[in-house]
Amino acid sequence: MSWSSRARLCALVVLTATLAACGFHLRGQATYVFSSVYVNVAGAPVFESELKRSLEGAGSAKLAPTAAAADVILNIPPIVDEKDVLSLSAGGSVREFSLLMRVGFRLHDKDGLDWLPPGEVVVRRSYTFNETEVLARDAEEQRLLREMQSDAIAQLIRRLQAAKRP
């Protein structure tokens, strides 16, 4: 074995040991204490379809067609999207925007008992704005909103994994 091969092997062993020591592991499949869930999202059909797709593909729970057929019901009130000015230039024109998405949720059974305390997922992003590149910045804002939605769904799924039978 040459010196460079040994160095690579040592680096690989050190990297593997570091990852194992910090608790890193692959995400794997989500497991839930409930076997079926009914998803009720108020006024956000795109969010609802993405959430259902993620629940179907990433976990052990099945989607129920009705609330009566489900072990638990996931209620999500209207999602709040906000866009605020984060900074201004010396001339008073906008230089940076802040985007905020709030997704409230409640997971309960047919009897109204909470499996998780009612909660909220909050996702924030910011981006710079240049009035000479309006179309590019609009496209960036749309990309950030899609990314924020995906992030909110991933956080929501992780919270659902922490649900406990009341």
C-alpha cells in the first residue's frame, strides 16, 4: 500500500468515526404511533397535496379518505405567508426582503384528544432585491416559497413522529 492510499484510508476512517460520533444517520422511513391519518388543510391545496404526497411516501401511516376512518386527524388552519422589507438603501429603495411562513397544526383523534400539543412551524428566508433584475428576483422569491413549503412539510412530519397516544 502506498503512502497516498494509506492517507486516504486514514482520512476515510476519521471521517466515518466523526460522523458516527456526532449522531449522524440516514433519515430512513418515518414511523408513527398511529396507523392512519386524515389531513384537513384550510385554503392551501398545493400545500395539502404536497403534505399528503410526503406522508404517503415517507412513513408507516396511511392516508384515510374521511376523518371517521382515521386514527388521528391533522388539522391545519390557513397558512400565513408574510413578506416584509428587511433593509433599505441610502436612497430609500428596498434592498432586502424577508419571507415568513407560519403553519399551525393540531393532531387529535375522533374524541378530540390531542396526540400532540397544538403547535406551529415557522420558516423564514431572506433575499436581496435589485430593481434592475425584477424578473430574476421574482423567480427567486417563487423558488424560496417552494423551498419554504418543503421545509415546513419536513418539519411537520418530524413533529408527527413525536406524537403519543393520549
